Amino acid sequence: MGAMNRIAVAAIVGMLAGGLLAGAYFLAPRAGISLSPTFVMVVAGATAFGSAVSVLLLSLGKAAEKTGPMGLMAMQLKRAAGLVEKFPGRDGALDLTIRADQKIDQLEVVKNPDSYKSKDITVRLKGGGSGKFNPIDLVQLFKALNQQPGFIHLLLLDKSDEFIGYLPGFAAKREFTSGAAESAVTKYLVRVFEDDSQSAMLPLIDGAGKFDVISDEAKVSDVLAKMAGGFRRLVVLRNGYHRRPVGLVNFGDLMLGTIRGTGANDAPSAGAALSIGAFR
């Protein structure tokens, strides 16, 4: 059986397990058995994590054949390149750094949005300049980015380009373009730049805070251990040094079947990376 077929089987088995769990929850009362929602959530989480690990190992079958399962678990993230979705993305991706003192309406992505419709876009908001980010200006930015299907990543960086927060593009679009956009921008962005401990709020809206990180020198087993401990997303830092973000490990994408490439020693390009993701 080919690697992709094995991945498909593992994914199907995981979905069937989830379906059986849901069926048991709804049908148990007919048999006089009461299952508490808490019990079901615990079992569901364990089932999801087990299925994700199975798919992960199968998707890296080529590496496992070379190194053995224990060798794979001991492999460093920077060698297992297929596990990390690199910033800014595929070749030709737009890597846009924005400071508080820049005029949002003068940015090309705002002035000429049609020129960027086919590009992947990573936005880096950089604090520590001569001023503070204005919520009104940021709402204008995100309303422009809302029209960009390729807006994938939002990184929050301090004045030294060190990581303090992350949001996927879909979450930024959802939170920062609604009727309460200015309030959300103030809560989840402006306050984080004022006090980066506030980044602990970002996982509440599908993001990652300053402690939701892992070094690219960490082992694959370390990634699985952190995610089993409840981390939804992990931002990968280069050597864990000076907190320079180089990519993302995201379990949810794997569970959804977003497999863009496999292999470890034979690393794909950044755009062919495999995203590992988080429970939602």
C-alpha cells in the first residue's frame, strides 16, 4: 500500500472513530447509560490526538523507513523540514513588515489590492518605533487584507524582530473586520505591544502567544509532547535564539488533510511544507 493510501486509511479510521464516539454519546441514553459531556470531550481529545499522531507517522513513512520510528521521534525539526510551514511561504510570497509610524493608506497592498490576489502574504507588525499602533489604522489594514485570499500569517514582533505573537490570516480577518473590529484590535494587538504578556490571550482566537513556541533544534517527540499538553499551535524559532520566528507547526491542518509534502531528510521547498496543527 502506498504512503498516500496509508495516510488516507489512517485519516478515515480517525473519522470513523470520531463518528462512533458521537453515535455513542447520542444513543447511550436509549440504553439507559449516561455519558457526561466532560467524559466525551476527554475521549474525543485523546482520539483526535492519537489519530493525528498516526497520520503524522504515516506521512513521514519515507523518513521512518530510513531512521526507524525512534529515529524519527529523535529527529530535529530543522532536519524534518516537511513538518514546518515556513514564513513567509512559497517562492514569490509577499513578506510585509509594517511599523506604527507607516501610513496604511500608502501601502501598495492597500492602494493596489488586485496586484496581490495571487500571492501568499505574511504580515509582520513591528513594535518599538516612534509611535504606537492606532486601532483605526489597523482596522483599515485588515479590511484591505480581508480581500486577499493569500493572507496567511500575521506575526507580532518587538523592536528587535523577536517574536511576541501570531495569528493565522483567517483569524485576523474574522476578528479585525467585524463591527467590533477596533475593540478587538485594541485587545489582541495594541495591548500585546504595550505588554507582551497579554499575548496569552491570542490562543483564544486561534493564535499563539509568546510562550507557544518551540526551537527548530527540538525533536519531533518534543512537538508531540507539547501538543498533547494542550498547545494548539507552535511557532518555530531559529535555534531558540533571539526568538526569531522561522515557521509554524500546526496540528489542525494535518487533521484536515492539508498535506503539502512529506519527507524529512529529503526536505521539500518551503511552499511544499506540511503543516501540523492544533485541536480546535
